[in-house]
Amino acid sequence: MKAHGSQSPPTIRDVARAAGVSVATVSNVMNERPGLVGKATRLRVLSEIERLGYRPRAGARSLRTQRSQTFAIILVDESAFYLQDPFPAAVVAAFTSSLNDMGYVSVVHGCRLADIDKAAALRQLGIDGVCLMASGDDTARLALLEKMAAWRHPLVLLQETQPICHEDVCVIRQDDYGGGVAIGKHLAAKRHRHVALFEPMLEWPAVTARFQGVRDGLNGDAQVMISHIHSRSEHFESARDAVITALVGPNPPDAIVGANDRMATAALIAARLVDLAVPDALAVVGFNALDVWTYQAPRLTTVISAPAAIGKRAALALVNRLDTGSFSEIQVSLPVSFLQGETA
């Protein structure tokens, strides 16, 4: 057996010798073949794999399995800086790190909806499956799905809300609608009378679900006015200026619900610039409770999202699909929770 700290990486034979088993037994453990290895033996092999730092070579493994051991995650966004948004960034980080931990390779690809055909270059990598998070209205996203289906790869859709009839597709999302309902109920209990829903011009299905939840959470109270504030983008200056325009105009809102915490942060700063006290004169609510939320003062009222769980679940779904030939679940909804802060 190689000495610890050797320059050459450990092999499957090194693991077998260290665990006192055959190479075939190590292979059975690595490929999770049920019923072929006892529990005690499996744990011993896994312990030696961890101790030696053994990782199977993707090239050798793909020759045996006719797989590339590579998955792609595609984000369809009109902005070239799509990973500046903490939510997709957290999804991508969890997706790629989970695949890495399981010995797989990941490819991250961002593109505009109009350029999606160019992403077909990913087919040259011989990828084993695709994870997709897409912006756009319902019609555009369903048309995109038709194109993706033609690639004939197992497909995981993230944050998709439309019914999907295609085979070999799994949808993983969080309960954005439920989070919106919790916000609406909270604002109704506070007796707000003009709630503005603050969103970018680019449509995201999760945001649509969130705001439908807010409307339903307000219980359709005829005395509550619901308006919209649209920003050209999620960039700070654009978002801030859109809120200022709404706050200094006729019939300003007494509550603003941001599509996410970034937009809610812009609303907080806009309120400060026009001398509106939060939450006394204006309530502000966000969504996601990601990194930006921890830097807020006052602490933002928001909803705790699950982007890391979404990314990890997507990675596991694709790997299991590759091993078993089908998705074990076709619809997954992860919970969110309302978080009372100091802004509403």
C-alpha cells in the first residue's frame, strides 16, 4: 500500500488492500449496488476511501459506463452578471459542490433566452443530464422546455411552476407561494392599506408565485389596494429610483414587498432618502434571507429560502437518475418560513 502522503494518488487496489476486501467489493460500494456488500464491510470500505482520499478517475469510469460523469446547470437570465444574485449563486454553489463530493464534474452555463440555441454546444461534452433555471413568461419557458427536450438529456427544472408533461423531467422548487401567503397575512394583521409589490421587469416564475401568495394572504380585502413598482433591472440605482418615484408620487404605498432581499434593501434606502421612517411610515418585506439580509440594520422582515437545498437536491436527483434510469420523484417542493424582523 502506498505510504501516506505519497505523490501518486491512491487507487482502488490501495483501498481494497487497506480494507481487506477485493477490488470488486470496493467497486460495489462505490457504485452503491444494494445487497452485494454487508453493512460492516461497506462502512469499512467507506472509511478507507475517506482516509486515503481515494477518488475514482472520471475517464476510466466513463469508459466502463459509457457516461461522461458530467452534468450541466444552465441559468437563463438576460443579465450577464446572473451570479451576482445571491439566490442562483447559492443554488449553483450547492449543485456543483454536491456533484464534486460525489465524484462528478459540473458545467455552469449562463445565457439569454434568445441565445439558448448556442448552449447546444454543451452537447459536445457528452453531458449526462441538465439542470435548468429559467426566467421569462410562461409561454417563453414552455417553448424553451420543448427545445431542451429535443436534446434528450435527463432534465431537472428549478423553480418552475408550470405543469410539465414531458418524460424524464423532474421539477424542484421551494414553496414561494406559501412564503408569499405568510407575508400577506402578516401585512393584513398589521392593517396596511396600500401594498406595493416591487419587482424587476424580467419575469421569474418564483416571483410570480410569491406575489400571488401575497395577494391571497391579504384575503382579498377590498380595502387593501395592491399596486406594482417595476424596476428596469435589479441593479441598485434602478431599483432605488423606482421606489423613490413611487414614494413621492400620489397615493404612495404604506408597505412594500420586494421580490427578493436585494430589492427590499433598495426600498429601505429609498425610504431613508425621502425621510420615511421604517416601519412606522413604511413597512418593507424581502424574500430569501440570504447573505445580504445579515447586513441589514434594521433587520429585514423576510422569508427564509432554501437555495442550497434546491441545488443539492438537484445534484442528487440527476445522479440517482443516471444510476437507476428514472427520476424517483418528478415534483419536489421544499419548505420556506416567514422571519419576523424589524422592518414590518
